[in-house]
Amino acid sequence: MKDRSVTEKSGRSRRLTADSFKFDCHSGVACFTRCCKDADMYLYPYDVIRMKHRLGMSSDKFLERHTFQAIRDNPYFPNLMLKMSDDDERSCPFLSTKGCAIYEDRPFSCRAYPMERAVARTDDENGRKILYFVAEDSYCLGHKESHEWTVEAWIEDQQIELFNDMNDLWVDIDSLFRRNPWGPQGLDSPALKMAFMACFNGDEFKKFIFETTFLSRFDIPRETADRLRESDVELMKFGFDWVKFFLTNTGPLRVIRAKNNPL
Ligand code: SF4
Ligand code: SF4
């Protein structure tokens, strides 16, 4: 899973960690907030939910004001990136004189650093193996601090577990996009734009569900519809199911069998 890195060549190394690592980040380190400037930062669907709530704006407005799309590691689907300010240092727009102004809702990349997590699919009963890495950037002096963390303690301290759960759901959808499901239209495919909306733009997706013929075409129980009205996380999960349905015809969504339903 991608995280963030500063744009300049920073001398990054990455090592597998089975047990513990030394690290600490606090206002006393000489590099404090260095990583919040000129950063190349990926955002995930759950990040958008947390940040737009924190900022009190719609997902549409958040995407327009604070993000851009770029083709990076997947040639068939754009990554969502955080837009830096256009000051000389290209600072993160959420950087204040005291540090991160949205700290409790900072995105996954910021909270997980320096830990990186990779999920490998396996054939055993768990179906997956999780590997943890520690990234070391030469500008980051946190690695010289003496505080020792186990992987578990870091996950707990940074409240990463919920983000991991949400990002695991996203990885399943992202892997569908990596198989180029768009046909000859490629990146210009209207289906790609719909998929992007369902994954990242929950407020627009909600309008699509409740302000079009959607509910007359899909068999959605009333309790599910109520949950989608109330919870952005449920909406995101439903968006993933919908993408799975229209790209692979699998998953829990069911169409209503009626003569006038085109599906
Ligand atoms: S969101 Fe917060 S922690 Fe992340 S780069 Fe911006 S200011 Fe720094
Ligand atoms: S210690 Fe590392 S993570 Fe913390 S502010 Fe410095 S560069 Fe950023």
C-alpha cells in the first residue's frame, strides 16, 4: 500500500519488520513538520470520509478543493492525491504553526508512517498474509529517537486498525481496476468515472442512489437504504459492492427482475 513521500530524492530505504522498531515523532525533533511539505501523498476512500467530516464539507467540495488525480502505480485507474498549497514550501494545507490541524482525522499515510503494510493473498485458510515494513527517509530524524515500538503497539497508538480494515476493502476493489476492466475506452470510460464516484465521492454517490431510478432497479432492503442515508462508511462499502457488481457481476447486490428494468 502506497503512503507518502517528500518529492525530493530523500534516500528512502524500506525493511521488513517482524518485531520492533525505534521511532518517535514530536514537536521537539529538528525535522518537525518536514514531512508535511512538498509531499506526494496518496488518499484512500476512508481518508476522504474522515477529512471531509473534519472540515465540514461535502466529498465533492473536498475533492475539488484538496485533491487531484494522477496515474501512478496503476495504469488503469487514477490515484487520489492530496493537493499541496502553492506557497514556496508546498506545505500541506492542514499544516498549522502547532503541527497538523486535523490530527485526529489525518489520513492513513500520515498516521501510519513509518510503518507500511502489505497484504499478500495466500491459499491457506486465512487467505492472506500481512507483512509490515518500516520506511526510513534520510530527512526524518524520528528514526534516531530511542522509543521502541512493536507493530501492535504502533497500530494501537496511532489508531490505525480501523483504517487497515477500511483499506483492506479498498484493496479488493483496487485489484479489479488493475485488470483494465474498461475496455477500449480505457481511462475515458464513463464506467471508470462512475466507479471513481462510488469509491471516493460518497455524497454524489448518495444522490445517485436516492435521486435516480437506482432503488427501483436494485433490490435494496429498507434497513439498508436507511443505513446508507445515515452512514458514510456504509455508503462507501455499498459503493464497493456496486463496483464489484457492475464490473464482475458478483457480490451481494441483486437486481429487481421486472420487464421494464434494463439490467
Ligand atoms: S494531514 Fe497533517 S500530518 Fe498529514 S501532511 Fe498534512 S499537516 Fe502533515
Ligand atoms: S520525525 Fe519524521 S515523521 Fe516526524 S516530523 Fe520529522 S520527518 Fe516527519
